[in-house]
Amino acid sequence: MIQSTQNGFEIAEEEMDRIHADTAQGEQSIAVQIDMKRWAQKEGLWPHEPYNDIIVLHAIARGWLQEYNDGMEIVY
């Protein structure tokens, strides 16, 4: 389908969707959220603990929050 822009140009609807793209959640983010929820349920935190606390506790449990690590280093 062809649409006209405000400037009078004709452009395909698919191209308009690309120009005005919405944000989308990635697969890795979804996988981490699923893992975090399962972990929180197993630990008895879900759904009573505040979500931000669950995020921090999950990161600590996975070893993602480490002293002297600002997230920019590559940890081997």
C-alpha cells in the first residue's frame, strides 16, 4: 500500500513502518526475564518481593554483580 507523507512524497507502508519503528524486546532479554521469574518462584520471592529487588537478587545469585566490576569489563 502506498501512502503520502506530509511533504507530499509517496512511500510504501512497509517503509513508513521502518522509519517510525517501535522498540521491541529482544530474545535475550525475554530469556533472562523467564529465568529470573522461575528463580524467584523457586526462592519464594515471587510475587511478594518488589520487582526491582528481585532483579538485584537474581543478578547477585547468578554472579552478575561483582565487586569492582562496572559492567564494561569482559570477565573470563
